[in-house]
Amino acid sequence: MAALKSRFGRTRPPVPLGRALGVFLLGIFLFARFGDAFRLPFLNDDYVFLDHVGDKGFTQLWGFKELAFHWWRPFSREFHYWWLQKAFGPVEWPFHLASLGLSCGVLAAFWALARRLAGAPAAAIAVAGAATLPGWGLLLLWSAGAQDLWMMLVALLALLAWHSGRVGLATLFYALALASKETAAPLALLFVAHDAWVSRKAWQETVLRMIPIALVGLAWLFAHPMMLGRLWAGAPASLPASAAALPPWLVLWKSALSAFSLDAMPSPDGGWGKVWWDGLRCVLLLVIFVELLARPDARPSDMLGGTRAARLRGVFPFAAAWWACGSIPLLLPGLGWHVYYAHFATLGIWLGVGRLLARQQGAAMVVVGVLAIVGAGRAATLSEDWGEAAYQRRAGHFVGEIKDKLLGAYPKMEPNARLWFVRLPNNVGFLAGDGPVVRVWYRDRSLQAGYYSAYTARPDSAPQGPDRFFRMDEAGAFQEVKRDGETATAPTPVASDTTGNGAERASDPRWERDRVSLAHTLASGKDWRGAASEFRRLAIAYPDSSSYAFDAATAFMQAGDSTAGIQWLREAARRPGAPAEVVRAVKAMDKAAKDAKAVKSSRSGKSDAKGKKPKRNADGTLTR
């Protein structure tokens, strides 16, 4: 007996140390693969949420009105962004640190549950496999992934409480899961599946245990503005279908393949040689994890995990039910496919795989090692899907560059300023709504921002402030396009550039394109005086252009300045290449003006050149 105890002591560390070491290894693994998250800025919805909760009190976070995108997620979204912003300000690293901590918590909770359901060896293999899931890319690189992380964490805690017979605690965690994300709703079905296959309870007892769960679910269903609560909340009847929507059978197929990072073929940017170090170090971490922790646990099953002698019943049907219930939200009509949507469902698959490979730990290490390498390639595979790691990294690079250049050029922005942008890279998660990003960056709630296409003239009733325009060119240069500082009055048209534009044009090869883009933006936004100034500036800079002069004339007319409009219309007609219809229109206009002047002169009875009034005949005509 002493020899056995000695051997056991040499080969197995104490359980608390084992758990701590396991969580540490998992955290190192996630940081090794996605640690660059700490260099990424907020993206897209992050700014909406930060701006949304910026001036709210604690009690205002839990209501059903003024919800971002109509989704009610007060725990994982409003409260999460609220307290981190209150504690640290709108700074990225605390949010990324929180996401890393939540990710470790999800894996730790899954580990604890899997030990209870399938034993320590199966749990270690399942957790190591779950660590390779491709969904971690978005969940760790994008701060808004905290919504899914909170949902998964409290859902797993609910399952742990349910397994131990603590129905009240399970109900509380279920309520928090529903307050984190709508995809937690099918968790109630997992409680039933657990009682049917794992604990083998009588259906009458399951019904009684499910009563508080059902009451919470019904209350949520009738209150949520996008569920039955839409009857009183004024939410849209339906959301627009996603461009990434797939047939249901394909969604289920991809959900199953995503457990092994095969729902999309890995093809790392730059080749596999670029990711060899990431793959190698992650293989070593996971193999060590499995080697140290995939051992039968001698502790009682009600404390940490099952034993060899414990009756590990119903693991496979429960694992299948887990995957099926987790995949139900993916089948909603019009919902697009993104791999992290299936993240919770694939935990069920790995529970079954862990149980299957529990006695084949050598094979399990090979499988986990291969998936660690595949995951490295998958995380570096270029994609236009915002749910992928490569997309988040690309978007973070561009948004970070825009932030650095904008704040570098303008450390402070005037109150009530509006910032307008054009020629930015597509799909980088920069602007949403009326530009909460600039309110977060400058910590000024009076600012607004948008793209050129959304520009509108500032209403007279709105607070006055400057409009600033910015663009990024093909080389990535970020520059302000400054408006004409002159007022839109009507100077005498000139055929040479006397405005000082020549120096600007010589130093900026994009000068003309920038001015044309700005002028058309102002015109489409009904800022006719601003458009007139820009077109006039172009017409003066390019004296041979009839079209710029004609555009200036049109803008002046729209602005109500007919004198300047007619002057520039005449200028357009005299320039080379003037359209024939413009020339005819100006001639007709001049003739009509001359005739009108003659008629007016004849009716005024003016004196002739000698100062005598002209004599008239009896019929009123002038005497010749």
C-alpha cells in the first residue's frame, strides 16, 4: 500500500494544483494564438455600445427601451461595457483582458462539467479539443465577443448547478444566460436531456424541477422586444435577411465540421511556413495539458469529477443533444453563418469525442496536435467574413491607423463638429450610425461622423459647428480635404488661377479628384452654397473646363443667387468644348434680356441722346 501511495504521489499532483495548472496552460494557449488582441482597437459595435451606456446609470442598463439594435442583452452588453468603461474609461486593453479571462472561465467550467459527466481523461481531451475551435478568433479579438462568452460561461454554470441538484442556482444562471444572448434559450432543453440520459430521473420529477426554468423562459419570451415583446415594444416585425444566410442542412453540416476547424478550408496568408511557430507552440501546450490531466481522478465524483468506478451514463446521447440544442438558433430564417455562432454547440461534440478517446490517449494527443496546427492555419486564412480572425485583424489594423492619424492631426476637435469620410477600406468596422466612434475617441458627445454618402447640410436649428472631410487614398495616406474658405458670392469669372490653388495642386496629385468628390457631396447633401464655392474653385483652377463652370452656375442657382448663376453660365458657354445646348441657351437668354431691356427702355419714355423726349405718333409709336 505504501508503494502504491508513493507511486501515486509521484505521478499525480494534488487536484487543486492540477486545476490551476490546467487553467494556466489554457490561458497561455489562447494568449499565444490571439494575444495580438491587446494591440487591436475597438471595432464597429464596440463604439455603439460604449456610446450607448456612456451617460447611463446602473438602473438604466436593464430596461427594454432604447436598445442597441433592438436586442435585450443587459448583462453581457450594457453592464459589461458600463462597468469596464466606468472603471478604466474607453480603453481597449481592459476589455481584451476581460475577454481572455472569460474565455479561460468558459474552458474551466466546461472542464468541470465534463469531469462530472465523462471522467477526467475524457474531460481533458474534450477541453483541449475545444481550445482549438475557430470561434475563439472573434471572441477574443473583438471586444463585443464578450456577449457570447458571458452567455456560454453562465450557461455552463447553470448546467453544473443542475447536475448537482441546485435548481434555484441553475434558474438564476439561466436567467443571466438569457440576459446575455438569445441563443441561450435552448439551454432549457439540455436540462431535460440531462435528467433523461445522465441522472435518469423520473419524468414527474423533471417536470417539477423545470417549473422555475419554464417561468423564467416565458417571462423572457414575453418581455424581449425581438420575441413576443415586439407586440408592445415597437420593434421591427422581422430583421432583414443576412447576405451570409445558408440552407439549414448546410448550416448543420458546417456546425459539425467547425468542431474540427474544417467548415472552411485553412489556407494561411503567406503559406503554412508563416504559422509553423504558432502551430508548434500550441501543439506543445495542448499535449502537455492532456498528458498531465487526462488521468483517472481519485476524488469523489460529487467534488470535482467522476472516477473509474463512477457510473458515467448517457454521455453520448447527452453530447448529441447538446450539439442539437446549440444548433437550433443557427436555423432561424435569414440568419447568416458565422463560425462563432456554433461555438457553444461544438462543446457538445467535444464532450462526445473526449469520451470516445478517453482510453486512447495517444490517439487523442495526435488528434489534438493536428487540430492545433490546423487552427493556426485557419486563424491566418484571409476572409471577408467578419466572424473570422483574419477579418478582425485586418479591420483592427485599418481602424487603428485611422485613429492614430486622426488624433495625431487633431488631438482636440471643436464642439458640435461633424466628420465625414470617404475612400476608406471596405468592411473594416469603423463607422456605424451617426459616428459613435468619434464620440468615444474624443470623449465628446456633441460630435458626429459619417461617410460622404450620408452627408446632409446642417439644419439651421442644429448647434453650429464645423464640417470636416477626410479621405484615404490607395497608398493608405489619410488626409483632410479642406473646404473653400471663401463665401459663396459671385466673383468675376477669370480664366487664370489667382486663388492660390496652384501650389496645392502641385503638391497633391489628387487635388482635382478630392475637390470634385467634395463638391458633389455638398450638392447631394443640399448644401448648395458650399457646393457653389467648390465648383467655382474648380472652374477657376481649370479655365478650359466648361463643365466646372456650368456646375458652379447650377449650384449658385440652387442656392438662390441668380446673379452669380447667370454669370457662371455665360462663362461656361464661352469656354472651349461648351455643349451646344448651353451655348444656345445663353444666346437665347442674352437675346431675351436685350429685348426685355429694349422694351423697358421704350416704355420708360427716356430722353434721346440730345436730352429731348422722343415724339410719339397718335397710335403711341415713336416718331422716326
